[in-house]
Amino acid sequence: MIFARPISLDRSADLDQALVRLGLPTPARNYLLEKLPHAQVLLTGLAQVDGRFLKRTCAEGPTAALFPGYFPGDQARRPGTALLSGARDQFSRLAQTAAESVELKALAEALECLLAVDVAPEATVLGGRRFVWGERTYLMGVLNVTPDSFSDGGLSASLEHAVAHGLALAEAGADLVDVGGESTRPGALEVPAEEEIRRVLPVIEQLHARSQVPLSIDTRKATVAAAALAAGATLVNDVTGLLADDGLPAVTARAGAAVCLMHMRGTPRTMQEAPTYEDVVAEVLEGLCASRARAEAAGIPRGRIWVDPGIGFGKTFDHNLFLLRHLRELRLLGCPIVLGTSRKGFLGALSGGKPPEQRLLGTVASVVAAAVAGGVDVVRVHDVAEVKEALAVVDAIGRAGSGGALWAPLGQR
Ligand code: HH2
């Protein structure tokens, strides 16, 4: 599978602010926004035919300057790799030229995904609420109705407690509440579907009756999802990315629900037994592409598919950090990105061994870092009020546009 991964990419919003400061009218700004933004792009998964085309087009002949610079990797040690470096219009021209040839279809598609990396995914409507991507970072509150979840197991043991906790999450500003009846912490054993339904169903029913907050069901089982969707949930959060239960895609599609596809290696029982990757970002991208294809094949439209790299699920401490640093590359999938770092083990390790309930600062730092890098749309957290406050600041800084009268577009002063 070919990926054209943005390693460094000019932020067009910043460039546009500078063009506004120059006093340029909108058509001139639009022209320059196509012409100027520069990117360094890592290509992986190239076939020989792609390599030949890139060499011929970008490095040889009189028109090479119209295309990005091309630097092939060491084909003996790192087959199928290359770096492209150029301006946006050079990448557009390369995508168009590749699209003219059937045998370059995969390359053309990879370049098209690259060119769309800054385009916000289609908004998702859940339970009457509209999630408009790019406007701000949304919050998914965690409600575990389990005796053994790694950070809050047993806290919502009675129905009364669980419902009160769900309502408190909504009150604190959760944009949706994720109800789970099975722990997926490392080493966890599977819970039978009947038991999972017994745990989550009354909670979902009551929350649906008493609050407007959209509800998601954190499950990998079709029967559990079907019961939860019938009771009012509108999103299925599957940590296996639709790999575990063949019935789950159809159940989700039939209900018109949305789905969050998370990447995981193995099963919770085995996933932390020395996970290894050749290239963790590429392999997470590949896994999520396959999950997205399963969802779409079942009839779940692209506008209702969210993706999640699965921090802590079949990844070492270093894999987690690397994924967080490269989160923006997942934008190639064209889906909203969900991130679950809340209270997780790598934050404990970085804080000198603090237990899960003392990992709030680490949690806040991780979601802030992801939001600043522009790589996240929804954060799945236990501490909604605190994270919401932190994200309000980050989101506001990221969208700051008032730099004085000369920074306003012509005609708006
Ligand atoms: N993490 C957990 C569970 N579900 N879903 C998504 N989409 N992303 C995640 O990172 C994620 C998730 C694990 O956290 P938690 O629910 O707090 O623990 P447990 O599995 O022990 O119940």
C-alpha cells in the first residue's frame, strides 16, 4: 500500500495570514496558496513502476522543475521508499500526471490523499448534535461499567452510580459519553456478551432518557452493539477496528450509527507481549485503511467513520510516543481522529511511576501536545472538566486571527 506521508508541511492558515498582511485581494491569495505551500513527503510502499515514473517525471527531462524534487531511498535496504520535496502546485501536477496512467493508480490516490490532508472531514451528526471538524477539539467522556478497568474499575458498580457519573460527565462538558462493559486493559479476559449487556444496557437506557448527550458503546461484539444502539447509543467504539466480530459492521450500518475504528495488535490478553513493528505509523495506517474498507463495504458512509491509533493497544512505550509525535500523518485517512491517552501506562512511566488516578497532568499534556500538532479531533478522557479547560486554551490559541487592523482581510477593516 502506498502512503505519501507529510513529514513537514507549511500551515496554509499561517501563510494566508501573512498574505492578508500584505494586503492582497482574495483571488491573489488563493493563487499564492496553491503556488507556495511547501512540503517534504515520505513515500513508502512504491512498486518499481512508480519509482520509474517518479524518476522520469521529477528528476529527468526538461519539465522536471514543474514537479517536486525526488530523492529515492536505498532500494536494497529500504525498497519502495522515496522523499519528495516541493510546492503544492508541483504535487498537484504530479498527482494529475500519475492519474493519467492505470498502472499508477495507487500512487495517484496516495498523492490525492496528501493534497487533501488539510481538508476537514465531513461533519458527523450524532443524536442531533453536529460535530464540525476543525472548529474545536471534542471530548468523549469515559464511563466504565466494569469491576476491573485499569483506572476506574468498580467506581460505577451500581446502576445509580454509573448513571450519576455519566450525567456528571455530560454536565462537565463531554460532547459524548462512551459506555463500556468490558475492560480491554492489557491482560484482560473477554467478558461474555450477556454479562456485558447486563452491565451497559440499563445505564444507556437511563442516560438516554435523562440527558441529551450522545452516547457511544465501547464494545467489540455485535450483540452488545445491537442492544446498545436500540437503547439510544449512536456510535460504536470498537477497539478491534471491526476485526473481532463479523456481524458488527452490518449491525452498525443497519442502525445508521457511526463507528470509531481503533487500531490494535492482537487481543487485550496478548497485545503487550513484545509488540514489534517495522514502521509503526505505516502499519497503523494500513490497519485503519483495512478497517475503514470493512466499514464502507458494510454500508457505513465515510462521514460516519472515525479512526483512532489505539495508544497502548499492542504498542510499547516508544511506539506510543512515536505515534503521538506523528499523529498528523493519520490525517491521510480523511476521517476524524480520536485519541485515547487518558491515564495510560506510558504517562505513569513518564511521571516516575504515578498510579492511574494521579495521571491528570500527564493526560492534559498529552492531549494538548496532540491538539497543538493538529492531529486530533476527539479526545477520550476520564477527567472531562480539566481537559476541557486545557483544550479551550489550546483551541483558542490555534485559531487566533486578530493581529491588529493590518491583519484583517481587505474590506473587513
Ligand atoms: N482505550 C480504552 C478503551 N477504549 N477506545 C478508543 N477508541 N480509544 C482508546 O484509546 C481506548 C478505547 C482503554 O481505557 P479505559 O476504558 O479507561 O480502560 P479499560 O479498557 O480497562 O476499561
